[in-house]
Amino acid sequence: MTEPRRAPRQAEAEANDRALLAAAREVVAVDGARASVAAIAARAGVGIGSLYRRYRTKQELFQRLVSLTLDRWIDAAEQGLAHADPWEGLAHYLLAGFDIGQGSLGSVAGTIELTEEIADKNRRADEAVDALVARARAAGVLRPDVTTTDLHLLVEQLGKSPMIDQLRQQGRTDLVPAAVNARTRITAIALDGLRAPAPHPLPGEPPAPELLSGRWET
Amino acid sequence: MTEPRRAPRQAEAEANDRALLAAAREVVAVDGARASVAAIAARAGVGIGSLYRRYRTKQELFQRLVSLTLDRWIDAAEQGLAHADPWEGLAHYLLAGFDIGQGSLGSVAGTIELTEEIADKNRRADEAVDALVARARAAGVLRPDVTTTDLHLLVEQLGKSPMIDQLRQQGRTDLVPAAVNARTRITAIALDGLRAPAPHPLPGEPPAPELLSGRWET
DNA sequence: AGTTTGCGGAGCGAAACGCTCCGTTTACAA
DNA sequence: TTGTAAACGGAGCGTTTCGCTCCGCAAACT
């Protein structure tokens, strides 16, 4: 390292940055893109001034948030691919995805200007997921009428958890663990619905990829 | 009828009321309880003044909206009970529930003052759903580890459709039918996950009913 | 002691909010 | 034709909330 010594003030600044990002994730989960910088700073236990020293605008903070979240998605997909069992790999990705909660970020992603970095990460995540789905389908453990787009939409839908957000908003944090457990059960139901063989074929036409989260591609 | 004649102005007023409620449903689906009266009136093609002639406050409009939506829920559950086949009956209720979209209303229900009428309708809906679930379970078509609360939460989660709301918000109404189709597929997956016999038992403890949409009861 | 660096938050102009108020339009009786 | 009452749309009010700037202060280093 060129800079092994850490000035205490600099360490504090980095801790603040982490707190800001964590707080932003929480507030955005509840309020979506309407989340105010004041609320984010307050939740992080940090002054507004400090927020604006690190991010020139609210949009810059959101872009960073989306970028870091995409990292999590890529990790989840690649960890899924690392599993030897195709079904376990897919299930790992989906369960991780429900936790990451693309849904909450989806509304933010629709409001920010897309950077090259974000578009690139999005592409990498898509490739990994495609491989994951293709492998599960080839192994015959995923019902064959489910498309990758179906899965993306399912994750988007189940990742957003209005129940948990609402509880947090009402300050009933004591109930949050129970809510997380409840959501896990729901996702387990959905996972069971994905397994081959399927009791009935899915209705309608396979969904078009354009439906995914606003624009992303184009 | 005591008043068979309809003054044209009065008919217009009633049409405006219907348009207001329909618009409120749409705007609330996107913006939740933050939906502004101006947005609702504009979407209904009606002046703000007309809105406030019929509803003294925004809250009064929202209470009416919740009440009418609960009527839909009661209908869906009772129609489900009318089905001879227990599974078809349950599926009918769930599919209708996904369409009604309790999720969107959940955020509104948390902000309004509960009237006696609303609490009463909520009770009636609960009773009908309990009967529906009990019948399906007794017939052995519903996996036995799913509780009524699980189902309520599932409906709440899948009823809210961020994808459709976002498309509408962006004015891409051309894509909405495709999105509705996509959501139908997702719900079909979840339905298949509910059938008996289950591939694996559900994880965790059965969820407590207190988790449902804020307060409703108490 | 002086300098640098990061800090918190009061306060700015702009925007959005719920709601009131009023001039206009329409249907119908005189 | 004219008078009246009902329903209309929307400008504008006071208030709140927003993103963001700016500045006085404290801690670390020289």
C-alpha cells in the first residue's frame, strides 16, 4: 500500500461514507426515489454537509448506491454458478436476490442517469444469470416454461417487501425479524413453484425482456 | 324508484364521482398514500373544486376508496366459496386478489382513520377467506404447512406490482398488457407452489397475524 | 500558534402540498 | 328571453418539504 498510515479524521470520513450508503439503502427501501437527503443523513447520524462533501448531488449518491447493489447481484449470481448442484445454485441466487431487493432500487434506477459503469455491471449480471438459468434448465430441475425474464420479474416482485418497509416506517422494528421470516416462507413457496415437473403449463406468452425495470438497456 | 328522472347535471356529477374513484385507484397504485389530490383530479379529467365538493377532505376520499376495495375483496372470497372445487375456489380468490391489489391500498390503509364500516368489512372478508382456506386444506389440495396469514402476505406481496405501476408512471401504457400477462405468469408460479403435496416443508415458524397491513385489527 | 481537514446544521429559493374561493357554464322554469 | 340554482374548473392561499449552499467550529498535524 502506498498509504499504510490512516489519519483518524480520514478513517472517520470513511466510516461516515459507509453509514451514508447503508442509511441510503434503508431509506430508499421505504421511500423509493423520493427519499430525501435530509432523511438519509439523519439516519446515518451524519450532517447534511458531510453528505454533500462526498457526493456532489443526490443523483451521484444514488448512482453509487445502484452501482454497489449491482455488485451484490453479480456476486449472488456467480456464487450460484459456483454451486455444483444446478438447482441449489439457482435457489441461492434467487434467495440472495430477494434479500438484496432489486425492487426497491428499481424505482431509483428509473430516475437516475445511467452511467457507463452501471450499464456494464448490469450486462455482467445478466450474463451470469443467463448461464445459471440455462444450466438449471439443461439439468431438468427448472420447469421448462419459465424464462429468464420471468425469473427477473419474480425477483423484482418478491424482492420488494412492502410489509417490512411499512413496519420499519412505523417504528415497529421489533416485528421486523418475524416479517423477514414470513417473507422467507413466501419465497420458499415461489421456489417450489419453479421446480420441474410443473403441475400445469404457465399461461400466456413468455414475457418480453423490455419489461425489466424501465430502461436499463436500449 | 322514488327518483326515476335524472337531471343531466346530476348524471354528470355521478360520472365524475366514478371517474374520481377510478383515477384515485390508479394514482394511489403508483404513489401510495402520497398521491396528491391534484394528480387524482387531473387524471379523472375533473377540477379540484369538483373533488372537494364530493369529499370534504383527502382522507374522506381515501376512506371511500378503501371501503370500495374491501367490497371487491369480499366478492372475490365469496365467489371462491361458490366454486364447487376447493382448489379452483381458492385459486379464484387469489387470482382476483392479485388483480385488486391490496398492496397498493395497504399503504393508504395505514394512513387513514379507520371507520366502523371499514373495520366491519375487513372482518367479513377475513371470515370468508378463513372458510376458503379451511375447505381447501380439508380437501387436501392445499399444502398443509401454509397458513392463512401466509396467504394474506402472499397476496399483499404479489398484488402490488411495481413493474406495472412504473410503466404507467412513465406513460408506456402500450406495455401494460404485456406486464399484466407477465404478472399472471408469476402468480401462476406461486399458485403451483401452494399445491399439495409440497416438495419440501416451509422454513421457519408460521407467521403471526399481527404482521398484516399495519393495524386493521386491535 | 497556525494551518488544514472534516464536521454539523441553519437557512436559502424553489417546488409541491391540501384546501379555499370565485368567476363561468349549463339546465330549466318563469 | 331572462333569472336562478347547481355544478363546474382552476388560480392562488398559506404551509411544508425539498435539494443544496455556506459558514462557524473542532480535531489533528506542523
